[in-house]
Amino acid sequence: MSRRADGGGFAASVSIRSGRGSMTHDRVMRFVAQFDTSDQAERFATQQAMDWIERPASPADPFIASAAA
């Protein structure tokens, strides 16, 4: 997602939802960087989401630790 920032550029954010039913978890990331175009902001957010999704699961992640219990 992108939105017009106060400084005139565009800010990027992304929402990643996982799970089902009452175990649904939504992670929202809002980024500080500003971009010249909405398209640049959306590409950045998409890449950040893909990097997060593809990273190995870590036992230190509180959501993963509670799901394993």
C-alpha cells in the first residue's frame, strides 16, 4: 500500500495476514522512507513483504513460539 506523505512524497506500508479463524494474525509494517511515486512505494513494500515471508522461522518470534506450545 502507499499513501501521500506530509512531505509530498509517498509512504509505504504492508499488511501480512496468516492463520485461520480465531488464530488469524495480521502483521502491519509501516516504513519511514518516502518515495517519489506511489509505484516506487508499493514496489518497496512488496519486496519487504516477500523478504519477511521468505525468512526462516525463528523460535524467538513470539507468534511462532506460542503456536508451537
